Amino acid sequence: MEKESEIMLGVPEEDLKEVEIMEHRAMLCLPENAVEVEINAKVFENGELMNVSKKLSMQDLREAFRKADDGYIDDDDVFVLTEKGKAYCEEHGL
């Protein structure tokens, strides 16, 4: 995770902290001419609610748009047959 310094109004910089949380892919619509997006989310982590944020740069956005246009399959995605799919292949000699 890339460390960014962020100053929030009304919050002393020494009170800000970085936490590592699991991310899950989601599809959302953004303006096609966006150059920066900030995502603010409230998460439940370690037994408490906390506000987290993440900034996407123009380069991050261009990459996200490219991946969406290419079918939204990430480089490290893995596809496997289900048990039903395996049975079908065996049944049809595939």
C-alpha cells in the first residue's frame, strides 16, 4: 500500500493513521473525464467503526477504465471449473 500524507481539516496530522484493510473489487460509474477520485468509506475494523479514504490518481483511473473496457478481468484472476462443470466435461468426454 502506497503511503500518502493527507491533512484533514480539523484533525491534527499526528492523529491520522494508516490502516491496512482488505479490498474487494466493485463496479461503479465515474465521469469519463475524471482526473482524480477520492473514496471515503466507513468500515468496521478491529471492533470499531472508522472512516477510511483512498485517492485514485489520473493514472489509476485510466487503468481502471482500460480494465473495465477489456471485460473487467484482472491479471491475477483465476478461473476454475465447478464440480458441476467437471461432471459435464467428464460426461461429454471433454
